[in-house]
Amino acid sequence: MPVRSAFSCAYSQFVSRSSRRRPPIDTGQSNLLTKWSDIVIGLINPTKCQSEGAQSAPQRKGKRMVPVGATRIRVSNEAVLNTRGRAAKLLVATALALPLLSVQAHAQAAPHIDDTDVGSEIIVTAQRRAERLEDVPAAITVVSGNTLENAGVTNFQELGQVAAGAQVNFAGAFTQPTIRGITTLTNGNNVENNVAVYVDGFYEPSALVINADLPNLAGIEVLKGPQGTLYGRNATGGAILINTLAPSAEWTGKAQLTYARFNDKRASAYVSGPLADSVRIGLAGYYRYTDSYIRLANPAVIGGKLGPAAPIRQAAVRLKLEADLASNLKATLGYNMVHVDDGRTDIFTPFARVSPSLPAPPLRATEPYTASFNGVTESPVTNHQGTLKLALATGIGTITSYTGYTDSKQHLEFDFDGTYVNSTIIDINFHQKTFQQAVDYNIDAIDGLNLIVGGMYYHDDIATDPVNRTLIGGVVAQRTIGSVKSDAWAAYADATLELARGLSLSLGGRYSHDKKDNDYRVFSAAGAIVSDAAAKDSWSKFTPRAALRYEIAPRTNVYASWSRGYRTGTFNFTPPAIVSEWRAVVPETISAYEIGLKTAQDGYRFDMAGFYYDYRNLQVATLLRSPLCAPVPAPPALDTCNQFLNVYQNAPKARVYGIDGQFSATPIENLNLRLGFAWLNAKYTDFRDAVGTGLNAATGLNVNNQVQDWSGQQMARAPEFSGNAGFDYLVPQGEGGLRLAANVSYTSSFVVNNPALFGPLAGATVANQQRYRQGGYALVNASLTWTEPSGHLHVTVFGRNLTNHRYFITKTGSSNGDYGTLAEPVTYGVKLGFDF
């Protein structure tokens, strides 16, 4: 008799005896031993189960037993309800004891994302187990790689064009995603975002690496709302799960060449197939170079232009080797190399409120899409990552282990005054080493109950390599060395229990502990130690969740949920002038309430959710005047300081509420329609001591370090309205045909990345208005693809931002003036591809 069958029988005996005995309370050890004896008897004497099972052919009414040896254990609802407390204790012990006993495969399904076939099932892993999208009691946007391509979305930054309520913006070179107005306003090499990004199940801590294109993509899941229970630290706003293509059982592959405006050249290739009966491989490569749309201004001719200001370079290699080590054990070994160099958002050329201390044109660029600086503006980062995923099928579920190690080299160099006068250049160099280990045990063998228990460990060490430098007038004025070490661990459990037919309750919780150690040392130009500081802190948090789901009709569910999220505390990498005051900002916390409706029917899908967030201790950053500068001169003399420090603080309270949803349909054959919408109200409710960049109306210049009251103001990257609509239509011809696709996305006015006000010196009319807002705009992308009848060769012509709308991806200011980076203007190109 198979072990799994023996356990099934033994558990059935336990439930049967327990339901007959039904003691009023558990009296302790004697009852527990009795329960264990029921299990042990069934395991060591399976013939007893077989004989008893043979005699009980007609099942009593209300029982939902299955034959001995079946893959799931089914018990009556009455038995489950009457023995829930006792069975919970048994289940935990069993979960720890049985993995080694099983010899039967029970593999966990992989994510399946095919949103082009509306009637098909979309399988997601939002709850760290594979299940249908409509059965998950949470708001999720799922987009396949094909849909992203049809919509003209080619990189992570453009994700918001197909995911209503989401945005991806920048703070300097650092990519910062936003979900439902929850985003980070702190940035730095040592800073992790509060929307967690996972690639193939592995956490990506670097805000530099995620600024990459999206080749070799199976699909993306955008999990809206805090994910503190299942995804843990730094998932305050949600999580973005990026899934790349898995190795295939048959040989397949594809290759693409793209050429577009601004000398944008891209090449990608992917090949996958079996190396042996039980071994499969997938190998992907990607390369991109573009001159970029930003040009250097001619320092000798007003209005003249030179070569590219910030070329974009990317390269990636992804290797997956998948092997069936046993009938119930699968291993996936991965290697990922990612190189990204995109310096666009580290251009500081001011376009308004320019300080008189800066030079006049042509030594300063003045036209849109132009820049001026000394040296180079670049931000190359290279990641090498090794991963190992093990999936062990047991008699009652699947144990999955994720082990990853990443080695990352990061370099940032930029001219902070943004002119051709050799004033202030910043040179930043870091080496980051990250180890992560997570283990999940997904137990699904008991009918009416899904349980996942797990834990994780995370270690990150980021240090200057070899040194960071500040140059003034081309001469090194300061050298800095430092490091930040982070250690974190967590344990979590989440259970979904079927209370009645169609009614389920999910309960879960995670306990997290984080610790950070900082060291920092500053040297003068002569090599003398100017500052020597060290600081450390730690934080612990419990983040629970609860969700109730009811299936009101086949594949139609309503749900209500409550959850909490947590973002770990952190230190500004640079300590204050008084090093004893070097303290961490405390963790962010969020409590979220959500109700929703989901349905998936033949020909269409629809879901909608309403939500309310109570958001505490938001981590924000402000620019403060550097102590390296001379004292501020008395008026009317001008402050010529061009050096600033990024300093963190906590905003006490904010609240967010809104409604979002999405609809997809196939009204006729070969026509797919998509629609997404979001209405959002996200405001600070208590932030009276914010530090912002105000305006002095008398001088027309910016005022740094101004204390402002942001209470009642809109949070950054939280437009009131946003939405998208798209379609693709295929005129078939054999295995190919002609496909027309288009996508329109809209966002209303919002704060790009700095919520500062004009302030009291600007006059009463505008004093409480936010300065650095982007007006509302719509983006239109379209493509036309012809695939020859065999389905192998295809040619695409495409256009992005066809209305040539001008909008900012960064926008802020300092005493030098207002500065920001415009997004790419209208772009068009051609793509040649071959699939086999």
C-alpha cells in the first residue's frame, strides 16, 4: 500500500474516531497521544484500513470520502468543523514528519499566463501557490509577454501603460514603481523600494537593475495592495512578479532584430529544448544600444547641438537548466547576467528658476531634450546572479526551496550643476553582494484546506568600491568610504479553509526581523579624516492578513480582505553633520481594507475592487545644503552652493482610497479587447514638518530647506484618474496573418517625484500649491505585424507616443533651479523576427 494511501486511510480513521468521541475540550497529552496512535496504526497496519474500507462500500449521506489511495484526502464538513482545533496541531506535526515518506509525485503547477485567450484559465502564483486568477481574493493585473509586445511596452518603466493604478518613475538613476499611490520617496544604492519586485521567484533589491527591457518574458503579475504576509518586507504597496520563459520539452526558439528612431538597435534570441529525457535548457540573450533622444548642447553656439548626451546600453544573458532528479524532485539551476547603463535621469541641467550663479547659454542648455554637463553622465550596473530552485513533491504537498546569490557592481557619475562650468561632479561606486534563501511548504492534500508554511533568510552587504568622490572645479574635495549590512529573517503561514460550498476563509501572518549596520568615513582632499561614524538598528513586525471569498456563480467570486504591510527601517547613507544624530527612519506600515468582484466567462473577464489604506510613517527624502559649502551669505548676496545631501525623514500619516478594475473580451474571433481604469484619492493627512524646495516671489529663485506643511496634499505619483484601452486583431493566413494592435493610456495630473509646495514666500495665492506636477496626458502606441503563412517569419512596424506628447519622468528642484528629464518623444521603427 503506498505511503500516501496509508496516510489517507490513517487520517480518515482519526477523523472518524474523533467525531465519535468529540470530547468537549482537549485535556492535554493523553488525547494528543491517542490522536497520534490513530495515525501510526494506519501507517504501520494499512491492511486494517483496506479491510475496513472494503466493508464500507456504500457511503453515508453527507460524507465526501474518496477511495483509499486517491490523491486527496476528503472528509465530511462536519468532521472538519468538529476537529479543526485538534487537526491543526496534527497538521503541523505531520507537515514536518512526512516529506521523507512520500514516493508519489505531486508537482506544483507553474504560472500560466495567456491573456490573449479570454476563455482560458489564467494560473497565477500571487498566494505562492498556483491557482486560477479569479479565485484569488486580491486585485491582480496579469499581462502576458505577447500583450506587452502588442501594446508597445518594451521595458519595465512603461508597465503603467497596461496596468491601471500602477506607475514606474525615477528618482535620479533609481527606478521606483508605484501601485495605488504607494511609492518610495527615498533613493540611493542602499535603498530598497516599497513595491517588491521578484524575478522567477527571487527578490530583486536593486532599484538600478529593474530599469531594464523585458525580453524572454512569459508574463507579469502586478499584485495590488500590501503583501506583508506572503512576500514580506518592502511590499508595502504590493509586489510585481516577473516570470521569464521556462525550459520547454520540445526544441523551440526565436530571434528578433529591431531598429528604431534615435539609432535604437536591439537584438534578442531565445532557444529552449531537451538535452536528455529528464533535462531541459533555456537560453536567452539580449543586447541594446541607442544614442537616446537627449542631445548635448553646443557650448560654443546658442541652440547648437552635438552628439548624444546619455546613450542607453543594455545586455542580458539568462540561462535555465531544469532537471527531473527523481519522479518527485525537480531542480532548476539559473544564471542571470544583466547590464544596464541609462544616465538620462541623472541630468541636472535646470530649465526654470535658474540661479544667477550659473552661467548663461551657450554654457547651459536651454532647449527641451538637450543637456549640458562636464565629463560623463552614466549609471552602469552589472549583475551576476546564480539561482537554484528545488521542488520536492511529497504525499501532502510540495516543498519549494529558493536559493540565490547576486554580485552587483554599480557606478554613478554626474555633474550636479548641469552646466559646462566645471563646478560639482559626483562619482559613486558600490559593490553589492546579496544572498537569499526561502523555503515554502505548500500543503494541499486535505480537501477544503490549502496551507503554506515557510521561512526566509536575507543578507545584503553593499560597500563603496573603492571610494565615492566629490569633485569641485575638477579637484577632489572629499572622499567617502562606507558600507551597509542588512540581515533579515521571517517565518510565515497562510491557510485557506473551505467553510462551505463556495465559501472560503484565508488567514495568514508573517513575523519579520530586520537589522542594519552602517559604517561611514569621510576624508578631506588632503586625506585627513573629517568624519567617522557607525550606527545600527533593528526592527521586528508581525503582518497578518484575512480574506473571505464567496463564489456566487461558476468562476464568479466576491471577496473582502484585510492585510498589513511593512517596509523595513533604513539609514541615509550619509550621516548628518552631528554624527551622534545619525538615526534610522522607522519602518513604514500600512493597513489595507479591500472588497472586490471577479468573473471569468466565455468571451470575457472582468474584475473591480474598492480599497482603503491607513498609511503610517512614510519614508521620504529631502535635499539639504551640504556642510562643505561656505556659510549662507547675507542678502542681497547670492548663495552659490551647488552641493546637497539627500536626507530621510518620516511622514506621520497618509490615507489612500479608490476603485480600480479591468475588462477583457473577445467579442468576435481573432479580436481581443482590453480596458483598465483606476480612480485614486491619496493624500498626506499629517505631515506638518516636511522639508521642501519653495519659491521666493521677490527674486524668482528657489528656496532650499524650507519647512512646509504637506498635510492634505496629494502624494507623489498618485494621479486621480488613470486608465488604458487596447486591442489586437488578426487577419489569419495559414499559421500567420496580419495583426493590427494599438494601446492608449491616460493619466491625470500628478506629482512626479517631489511633493514640495511653492511655500509662504511665493505669495498667498500659490503658497499651498504643489510645484512639481505633471499635467494630464495620453499616450498612443500602435503596431502592424505580418507573419508569413508558415508562422516562422514576421515583420513589424511600430510607433510609440504617436501624439508626441511631452511629459516628465523626473521633475524637482534645488537652489540651482528646477530640473527634470523628459520621456521619449514619438518613436517609430521596424522589427524582424523568426520563430521555430
